[in-house]
Amino acid sequence: MKLQYKCILFLLVISTYGFSASYDWGKTGHRVTGEIADAYLTNRTRRIVEKILNGQSMALVSNHADDIKSDKVYRKYGPWHYVNFPFDKKYGEETPSEHGDLVQGINKCIAVLRNEKSSTEDKAFYLKMLIHFIGDLHQPLHVGRGEDKGGNDIQVRWFNEGSNLHRVWDSDMIDYYNMSYTELSLNTKVLSKKQIKVIQEGSIVDWVHESQELAKKVYGSANAGEKLGYRYMYDYFPMVRTQLQKGGIRLAKILNEIFK
């Protein structure tokens, strides 16, 4: 009976916290975003970031927000990894979650980093969180539907392995491509200054709406139970690479504005 009780309790915990502990770009994807961002920092911003992170790279700390999920002290930050609102509405038309969401989390990070009175420890913590959350923002299913936990409940097969739609976008495609984060970050699209400027335009909420539009396409890209593979990679991995690059460029823009 004790063993049965423990099993039931474990399943309840997984059900309750399933999405807050879900995947988000995987470690490689977040490192790509951090590495790309570093290339777009001003010299001043790079010096400040290196000082705050005590010499650690943004790629290295980019997964800190995931690494701390197992510590109950940081459980309150779980809802900051995503934002769910109806596809026929704009963010803010309905009352945002009282537990916080991706937009609120990003804004909190920015506020702490802008505040000259923030402690060194707080700046380091919230900078690491910001690096991660900007990556999450650009994974379309982190702006997906709440009822299916951003695609986590849509079971599919990735080649011959069981997976779900969210995981396919977080890590399956990136892992299958079999490049390191440095290789991926060095092999991004060559962009003109005008193209970079266009990517950097808009607000956090504008970028959320952009990701939500992509999420609609992702939901239409596969059916539950479908086997995904080579063709899916061909059709959708370019979007993954584009989103990783946009995330890095926009992260750099935010940091350059904070530390100008």
C-alpha cells in the first residue's frame, strides 16, 4: 500500500507541475541563443555582462533557469517559462496569470537589471533568467495553448521513438541536426544591417504575438499519433534556426539598451 500510495503521489506531482517542468529549446538551443547574442553586444555591454556573470559566458548560464527547477525554492519561477492566452486575443486583453508568465518574468528581469540599487547577486540571477526566457519566448509552443500544455500533450513519433510536439520543437529537431551550439551559432543566416534592424524592432509583447502566430502553424504541422521524420525536418527546421537567431539578436538588443 505504501508503494502504491507513493506512485499515485508521484503521478499527481507530475500532472500538477508538468508544464512548468517541460522542455524549452533544450540545452543546445538555449546555448545557441546566448552565443549569438554575445556577437551583437556592444563592447560596453559585453564588459558589464562578463562582470555580472563573473567571467562566465551567456551560453554557459543560458540553462540556469531550467537547472534550478528541481529546487522547490525556485518553484515560483516555473510559470515564467511560458505564456498562454487565446489565439483570437492579444496579450493583456484577458487578466494575466496571478502566478506570473513569460512576459511578466522578462519584465521583472529587465527591471532588476536596470535598478542601480539591485545587489550583485540579484543582477547575476536575473540576467541568467533573462537569457533563458528570451530563448523561451522564441520557441513558438511556449506561446501555445494552455489546454495541451503547449503541445506537450500531443503525442507523436519522432522517427521510431515516442515523443510529443513540444519536445520535437525543443530538442528533437536540434539534436537530430547533430551540430554543437557553437557550430549552429556560427552557421546562421548572413543578415544585412537593415534585416537586423527589422528583427530588433518591436516590444516584448510584439515578439510574443509573433511567436503565437508561428505556434498556430506548428499546431497545424502534425496530428496526434503522426510519425515525423525527414520531411518534417526539411519543412520546419529552418524555422527553428531562424527563431534561435532572432532570439539571440533580440536578447542583445535588450541588454544593450539596459547597459547603454
